[in-house]
Amino acid sequence: MNKKAIIEKTAQIIFLVCAVIAILAVCSITFYMIMKGTPALKEVGVLDLLFGRIWKPTAGEPSFGIFYIILASIVGTAMAVLLGVPVGLLTAVFLSELSSKKIGKIVSGAVELLAAIPSVIYGLIGMMILNPFMYMLEKKIFEGSSTHQFTGGANLLSAIIVLAVMILPTVISVSTSSMRAVTDSLRSASLALGATKLQTIFKVVIPAAKSGILTGIVLGIGRALGEAMAINMVAGGAVNIPLPFNSVRTLTTQIVSEMGYASGTHRQVLFTVGLVLYVFIMLINLILLKVRKGGDE
Amino acid sequence: MSKSRKIKEIILYGLIYICAAVAVVLLVGIIGYVLAKGLKSVNLEFLTTVTSVLHGTVGIAGNIVNTIYIIVITMLIATPIGVGSAVYLNEYAKPGRLVTIIEFATETLSGIPSIIFGLFGMMFFGQTMGLGYSLLTGSLTLILMVLPLITRNTQEALKTVPDSYRNGAIGLGAGKWHTIRTILLPSAMPGIITGVILAVGRIVGESAALLFTAGSGKALINGLSNLFPKMFQSGGSMTVQLYLSATSEGDFDTAFGIAVTLLVIVFLINLGTKALAKKFDVTQLK
């Protein structure tokens, strides 16, 4: 082989190695999550761990039920999506169908910057503004209640609002670009048939951009489920049933707030919490793959 | 149009405009609030000293240096790998199973939440490889996180390089490697740089993946000879310090001071990517 051929071959191999690193990374992350996450399942028992309602990791007779933690993640994410998606979708309608160029630029610039703001800043602002406001409401609503545990405003509702704000940019930008990709001939045809602009948007453009919008929503779900620091700062520090005014722990905040000091079985259970989160995220990735494929066809 | 439908339309228009305003109001509110609360904490001492009871100073210089340190190590390793991966996918690979798997892996990687990266980094780089809480552990973890960003942006840029460039180079007798090095990568440079800047932005804002990998050390590097050993010491980024200040330390002045600093950086990065996109936008050159 001459020198040139050797160089060519070497270059190709190096590029291949670079490309394979992504596969290696996903495989080793999966491997580690499973390896570290399963021992606690055996030790505590699958049912007791996943469906146990009591979380007392450091008690004399410890109990490691993470059911409410899983539930809080699901409820928090679902409510944030219910709150954030309509707002995001209507904003996308504005950006792609109604806005003038100049105002559109301002709004989409704001959306881009919102996406770039670090999550700890969202958490900090939630702590300073949302939590005191929630505490005020809490004091009004539960005045004289002997059963309610006061949280100082760090509750599920605060977490939902922060999450809803944080998924907005994802939903807006993905939906906007998929609505912009809808061909103008569809709009013209609809308008020519006598439909109003809004009818055209909601009956023609949005259905045509369905798969892109769905992608945005699924991405938003993933982002909400995986967000850790911001909601850890606003959602309180106790494992509870996910009711609006309860302090809650989610899968992510449970890891963030206890990994620092946990040991023994407690630590292993936290790895299982990570594994549960990982399984959820992988499911979302698969759904995403399906949604995108559906869009291609 | 019937009257009730007209009212419905008006309400719907109203809702659309309100929602669009929400994004702008939120942004202005957040920036305004952070500036109002944090601007008084930011001064030269805050940015150039380390918080110390002994010297009576409050500052985040150590955290700024840590953040820069993490950015540099991460990008030095992640950029070549990400670009290489994109080159392979775009220039060498023939459509087939391997490409599908690589693209799926890249896609998956970009969907994994940062707290999972943090857990993996802590277990693999920190414990298995024995690096403990260190800037290196944090950087290695973040490489995996930003890799998809760089790969995807480079791929997009390579796709826009016309095939005539490739054919021309090959026709003139250049090898594939030579073509990539002298024609394709330079043409794709704006896309690569955009990817790098976006990745830097992601690193600046990252906290969950760093908390259990890079730890929370605040010390400055003392002396150039310690530049390399610093890699193996724990170091909290600005975001991690903000989190600690706002929670366990209860020092909101520092927290808001860091928030102001972070917002300025994020704003500059945003402007940078915009300027780049404008400069290299092919549609505007014509």
C-alpha cells in the first residue's frame, strides 16, 4: 500500500471511531444505570420499592417506597404540559401565521433567550416570587386546618408553573417551524373556499403540521420529566402525595437532594430512582422516533 | 359570518396575542427582576476575588475560572469527536444499519436529561475510573452531553456544501482526506462554530450534571504550575455555586449576583450565534 492509501484508510478509521463513540456512550450509560439501579430492587423487593407509599430512608426501620415520587414526576409533567402546550401552540400560531416580520423577530428572539436561561435561574426566581405567593394562598386556603402540613409555598403547584415556563421554548420553536413548513397552496386553497384566516389555521395548517407539533410536545414532556435543579429549588423537600399544595419530591429532585449524603441501601435506592427516570426517558425517545417516522411518511 | 362566530374569532385572536405576549413579558420580567436584585452585588471585587471570611471578601472568581476550565477541556475533546462523527456520517458512511444506529444513538444522547449524565459521570468517571469529584470528571461527563449538538450542527453544515465541490476536488486528483481537510471542513466552518458556541452555552447553564461530578470547590488556581493539577481537584461552576448559595448557604445576594453574570454571558452567546448565522447565511449572500 502506498503512503496516500495508508493516510486515507487511517482517516476513515479515525472518523469511524468518532462516530461510534455516541453508540458506546449510550450503551455504557444504559449498562451502568441497569447495573447500579437493580440491586436495590432485589434488596427491597420490586413491589415494596416501586409501589411502597412510605419513604423513610434513615429511620431505625427504614422504608423505601418511591411510589409517590414516581407519581409526582408524572403528575407534575402532565400538568406542566397541559399548561404550557396551549400557550406554546398559540404563540407558534402567532409567529408562523399572524405576526409582522418585525414583531415576530422580537417574540422569537425572546423565546430563544428563554431557552438559553440556565435552569438554576428559573429555580431562583421561583423561590423568590412563586413560593411566597403560594404561601400566601396556602395560608388562606388551609386556615385553621389541622391536617395540612404547611410548606412555606414550596409545593407541587410552584414546580408545575416553573416547568410549564421551561418547556415553552421547546414547544414554540418546534411547532413554529413545522407550521411554517406547511405549503402556502394549502392556505390559499382554504381561503379561496371562503374559510376565515383562523379557520384556515386551525382546520388546515395545524392538522397539516400535526407530526411536527406532536414532536414538540413529546420533546417538552422529556424536558419537563428530566428537569432537576429548578424544581428542586421550588418543590419542597418532603415525599408526599402529589396534591397542589403539598411539598413533593420528583424522580430528579430526589436524586439531587439526597445523593450527596446517602449511603448503603438508601444510596442504591437513589440509583433505582435514576433507573426509573431513565426507563421513562427511553420510552419517550421511542415515542419520538415513532412520531418522526409518522411525519416522514 | 354569524355574530356568535365573529365573537369567537375575536376571543381567539385575543388569546393568540396574549400567549405571544407571554414569552416577551416573561423574558423582560426575568431579566428585570434579576437585574434589580443582583446588580448591586456585581462589582470588580465580586468578579475577581474568592469568598473568604479571612479577607472579608465576597466573590465568585473561583467559580468563573472553574466554568472556563470546564468549557475548555470539554470543548477541546468534544469538538474533534463531534466533527469527526459528522464527517463519517456525511462523507463516508453508506446508508445502512450502522448509520441508523449511530444516528439513533446521537438522538438518544441528546434526549437524556442532565441529571442522568451526572449520575453516570459520578459512577463511571468518578468511581470506576477513580477521578472522584474533579473538574476532569465534570468535563468528561459534559463531553457526552454536548456531543450531539456539535455532530448535528456539523452534519447540517456539511449537507449544504454542494456536491460539485466534492466532485471538483476528486476530479483534480485530491484524495478524500485531502478534500475533507481543505474543502469540506472550511466550507462547513460556520456550522461547526455555531455548534461549538451552542455547546458552550449549554455548558455555562448546566448544573445538574456537574453537582455530583465536578463538586463545589471554590479555590482559585494559584500559580501557573498548578494549572494542570487543578484538573483533578473539585470545582463548582457558577451555576452550581448559584444553587448552593440559594439553598444550603442562604446567601441570596451572591445567588443573584451570579444570576446577573450568567444572564450577561448567555446574552452574549446568543448575540454571537445570531451574528454568525447572519454573516454566513447563504441566502443573504446572493
